[in-house]
Amino acid sequence: MPFAVALACAPGLAAAGAAPAYRDATLAPEARARDLVARMTLREKAEQMQSAAPAIERFGLKRYDWWNEVLHGVARAGHATVFPQAIGLAATWDTALAERLADAIALEGRANFNAALRRDAGGTARYFGVNYWTPNINIYRDPRWGRGQETYGEDPHLAGQLGMAFIRGIQGNDPKLYKGVATPKHFVVHSGPEPERHSFNVDVSPFDLEDTYLPAFRNAIVDAKAYSLMCAYNAVDGIPMCAHPLQNGLVRKDWGFQGFIVSDCDSVSDLVTGHKTSPDIPHAAATAVKAGTDLVCGRSYLGLPEAVTRGLITEAEIDTSLVRLLAARIRMGLLDGSAWDKVPYSAINSPPHRALAQQAAEEAIVLLKNGGNVLPLAAGARIAVIGPNAALLQSLEGNYNGTIVHPTLPVDALRKAFGAARVTYAAGAPLIDGKRMPIPETFLKVAADSGQHGLRGEYFDNLEFAGKPKMTRIDPVINFNFEHSAPQGFEPKRFSVRWTGVLVPPKPGQYELGFRMIVPRDRPLPNIKVWIDDELVVSPEKAGIGGGNTAECVAGNCQQRMEKIHFTFDDTRPRRVRIDYARTENDRHSALEWVAPRDALVDGAVAAARASDVAVALVGLSPDLEGEEMKVDFPGFRGGDRLTLALPDAQRRMLEAVKATGKPLVVVYLTGGPISDPWVEANADAIVHAWYPGEGGGAAIARVLAGQVSPAGRLPYTIVRSEADLPPFADYSMRNRTYRYFNGPVLHPFGHGLSYTSFRYAALKLSATRVKAGQAVQATVTVRNTGKRDSDEVVQLYLAKPGDRANPVLAGFRRVHVKAGGSRTVTMELDARAQSQVDAKGARFVRAGDYTVYAGGGQPKFAEVTQATLRVDGELALPK
């Protein structure tokens, strides 16, 4: 039933005579919202201001959960097109692509929302709404921050331009009906450390606040018209951000923001427990609402009725926030219905969206080094594919992700590209010593005497393993994401799988074995049973609530997983394996994992290299090591953040052993944050940065290595030599941070990226060489492809300003495709804000003097550029 019809039929309303104002679609959304709010009780108002807003049946108001995530695809809501992680999208330097990608995501969000309402007409649960807590436009000021992968990098201009494109794609171009609502986050001055985020205070200088931390947010609110904003966990100058006067002052008054502000999850309760600025929840709730935080992620606003009773806040102040929220629901078409209600479920992972994911993964790849032009690889080359990320689903997905419909792991894509007979695979190492990893396919076989690797999976469309399997297949590795999803042809939480075969240990020794099953901590573990040589080693009884399970936090959600089981294998004979898995809970990842003895896998990688012409090592990190407030205590990691930028020792030992074979070594990093490893830099013949590339990542890597695509991605952050060259992580001063203020040694600079061809730039031309302060200037440059391959090029414009303490800063960029021997002419504008700089008090102005404009394929200090001089006369103060 359409929502408008549901309202008309709501009990008690039809006989009231004239329709109430909130039903009148000709009125402004705010007027309708005010009428609806006036009809609510105080308790109902408080309930509607929490993220899980319940239904109010007498108004026909459906329940709605405001917590929805689409960082790089619709997340945690089942199957979706999974695009490259946000930092990978930043590496494309392609705003047009970002907008197309976000538009596709918003369409899939509508498809998921519509399907959810078909399943339950009463409303939607978490992750199935059409407002989204994305994009993350915090500045990646320190490479140790685990959530840096969710951002668009270290530069305010790059982050602002990509953020605006993403917001436009999500919200659409109709201000009366949003396709979705984007929520840039986390306002403001937020970038770790993760373990202290609930109580951390930043004393930021007015200069750094205006110069670095605010510009991308201003772009999002003033220029892209984002209709929502999320306040951060941390405090600034002693005031928690969700209670900070910047919200009603700068954001609403100065920037003219008309939308709603939502707290980060439980950050209002942090006023009591973390920051300790409020004595109790009623005080905290009142303080946050009065400061402009309209919606709470959590339940803290249930304290608002008591706050009114105690005189801490007025009901009218509560009404102001609730009107904003209900006006947003009206603008999303949630009260009247809209054309978006017709988007079918088939829009999810449609062929055009899959092609877009492939394009984005290819555009994101950055070629950092290519010694001796070892890349692209020869068509007939025999290739050793090694490394823990060659076949790790999680390192395709990234964090805040959806479920890939048809994941293609890098090793499989390379087999397809070069021929399975010419590719030898060996995992070679875990991500880090002591970390449980999915058991590689090379140690699983259908039968002891079979040459077929993997386990036989029998899939049943019931929970009892009853009858004949609906599907039987060989699963090379037991590592799946079934969150809100199932294999095609099955229903989520209504299927079971029996895997059988043998496990062949690579070496005798002690192993840790377990079945990974991450579920919410307050839910029972699913029905998992694992037998080794007919001995039941894992079961719900052996690993249940309060039993053999452990808690961890992934992306801010505390969850549990089954505990490890210790085994000692005295020899390498095959062991029978059987796994019975009845899918009854909404788990995230399901995997048969182990910890093998130290360096037990290295010999396989060495043997593969010796039998090949070149070794391709897919190494790096995973979202299990870096991310949001995680329980990770391996050496070099803390709470989701990193203590070192080096490649973990287990992977470097593997690389050292493979390098000793004398075969060329190509290193492909799958990672969010930068990896700075001097040994790799000195010994790898080629280095490729592939990020967490999403569902198209495996094919993108293969196509770049094969030369079908010329790499053209550019680094959105600086890769410094060592974390020892950086200020302390918790120091938010920008002194000696990012390319703008860092003057130490770097391995690879911001904006860097190599190609399979070469480019030359003609002389830079300005539309005027002398202007008055505030007058825009057009910068035009022609770039020619002087090589033999068609390729994209990222044209970068930098500006050195008189008296500025910064290095030349990015002022414009454009990604263009240039055919071999061809050229493209690019024009970019230097407006008043691009020319401006900030004084010690945080005032922004255009200063008189000589400016140097640089254009080329990178920073002027590191790339061949062409330049011109611009003279600005007079000064001009700019608005906040």
C-alpha cells in the first residue's frame, strides 16, 4: 500500500473533516513536519529522535532506522555492488567517476529499501534506509590512523572535490525529492587515535582549523548542499563536538545549513562516560539537542522527557530538532511515496554497476615503481602468485562493505588472464605472525588421492541437511560473507552447507584451528560443527555464549567469534575434514581458519617462484588489522590504528626468501593505509598500489599487470620513509604533516603515479597574469601522450602563495584520457578561495603579491611541470 494511502486510512483520521496539514503535499516539508510534531507526545518525540525510530500507527508513520552505510557501496544490507574503498576512489582523482558511482549506490539503496518494505510493510531496520552516514571527509593527517582508508586522503582540496561529487551523486539534482541524503562526517578535527576517541580532546589552532580541517566540510555544506552532517566523538578545545557551538554557529548560521545533524554512535552518552562533561543522560541529551544535534545514534535521547521535567531543556527546543528530521523524511519521499518506490531489486549489482566497479578499480591502481620496465608482464610468462592477499576476500571488500555477489579473487583473475597452466599459487605467509587466516586452497583437497583443491560443498535449502543438495560445487577456500545474503538461489538464514574433503598440513607442528563466525555479541553463535578425522572439534556446545568464544570490535560493532582449537600434526598426511554449517544467524564472515607454524608456508612460495619466470606477491594489510576501534593487539597495531608503517615481518620474510631465487619480484599492495618498507622499495622490481579494490579488484589487477590497462592512479597521501619522521600521532598540529607541511624524506609523494606511457606538458597559459584580489583566473595547459600506449593522465595544478608557510598546494586537477601521440587541453579555474590563505587567527583572505602556478603530472618538487606567474593586487577577506 502506498504510504499516502496508508495515511488516509489511518484509524481516527478519516472522520476528522479537513485533512491535517501534515498530509498536505502542497505545503512546505517544514510546515507539514511542524503539524505532525505538534500531535506527538513528549515520549514519542524523544523516540523519533533516536536512530531506531519506532512506528506511530495513529499517524501511519512507519518505523525507520536512520543508521545506514554506503561508504563504497550499500553496506551490511546483503548483496550490493562493492566499489573500491574510499581511499581507492580518491586515488582515481576522478570526480565524474565519483558522482556516477554514488548515483549507482543511491539507486541500489532504493532497491534495497523497497525490497525491505516488501518483506515487512511496517518499516525498515538498520542498514535498509535511504539516508546514508557517508562520506567520510576527515583529513587523513596521519598515516597511522586505521580509518584513513575511509577518507579521500590528506589534501583538503582533493577531499572536498571528491566529497562534493559523492554528495551530488547520492542526493540527486531535485531539492524537493532526494534520491538519498548524504551525511558528511565526522565534524570536525577527527582522525584518531581510535582507542581514545570517546574521550579525546583536541586543542586545535585557529589556523589549522580553518586551513585544514574545515574546508572539505564547507564544500560539502555550502557548495554540495549536503542535507545532513555527523558530529564527531572527540572534543575540540574541551567541548565534545556533539555539544559544540560550532554546530549552531559556524554550520547553521555562517554556512546556512538547513538539514539535520546526527551524532556518531553513542557519542551523546560519551558526554557522561567519556568526556565527563555531563553528570547524567538527561543532562547530556539536553546539552546535545540545544547545541544542534538533532538525531542520536543510540538511545540517549530517551532521557529527554526527564530533561524537560527537570527544566534542562524546553519542549519547543526538542520540537526544532524533530521538525528537521521529519522534514528530511518528507524530502526523501517516505511519507508520500515517490518514483523511487518503483526501483526493482534487479538494480542491485546490475551489469552497468559491475562495469562501473571494474572501471573504478582500474582507475584506482597506482604504479609506484617499475624498475627495468618489468611491467607489463609478458603474455607467455610463467607467474608465481604468492602472498596472503592473493586469495583473501576481506581485502577485496574493505570495511563498511556490502556482500559481493560474485567475488573474483586476484589469483583467479590472474589465472584467467595468463592461463591457469602458467600460474602457480602459494599463500606463502599469513598477514602477520599469529593471526588466524583462511586455510589456503593448496592445503585443502576433495579427497586424499585427488588433484582437485578445495572442499566439496553440498548446499541444502533447509537447516537440517535434509534431502538431496540443491547445489553441489567445489569451494577452493572456505571464506564467505553471508551478511543478509545467501548463495544465489537460496534464502538468507534458511540454508545449510556440508563441506567435506581433506586437510594436508604443510609441515608437522602445532596448529590453531577454528571456524570464524562473527555475530553480534548478544546473539547465539550459529550451528557450526567441524570434524577432523571424525573427531568433533568445533560445535555450539564447545564454543557458545560464555564458553569458547572471544569478543572483538569490527567497524565499531562489538562482536564475537569462535575460539581457536589447538592441534599438533605429527606429519603431513591428509586429515579428513567435515563441516556442517546451518545458516541461522546474521553473521558477517564464515571461514575455516588456522594459524600454521611460523614460516610453514614460505617453502611453497619459494618453490612457486623457482618454477616461474616472475613472482607476483599480493601482500599488505586487511580490514581485520586496520579500521575502526578494533580489538587488535598484534605487534605494530593498536585498536585499529598502526604503530608502524612497515610491512608485517611474516610477509617480508616471505618476500626475502622469494627474492633470493633471483626471479623478478612484483609487489602488489592491497591496503588502506600506506606501507613504507625500505626493504621492499630497494628489492622489488615493481610496486603496485591496488587498495581494497572491491569486486572488480581482482580483474583490475590482472588487466594492469597484463598491460590491458595503463595505470594512471595517483597517491592521495604521502608515503613517508618511516613513522619515526612524523610528529606524535595524537598531535593534531599540521606542523610537518602531509605534503603541504612535511619537509622530510619521502618514499613516494602525494600525487605520484607512473604509467606505461609518457607525457609532456606545453607551456602553461593564464587568462590574466595580473588581477585584483578575488578575481578568478583560468589556467590552461596542453598535455601530449608521447608514448605508444593510450592512457589516462591526471593533470595537477599547484599554487605557491606569497608568504605562505605551506609548500605549493593542490588547487585543481583533471583526469583525462589521451591516445598515443594525441593531446588534450585542460582548463582549470583558480577562484578566490583557491588563491586564499589563512592567518594565525583563522581569518581567510586573498593576499597581494606574486603567485606561482604549476601544472604537470605531480607536485613541482617531484615531477616535470610547466609554470606561470600571477600577480594579485590588493587584499580581500573571504567569508567563513
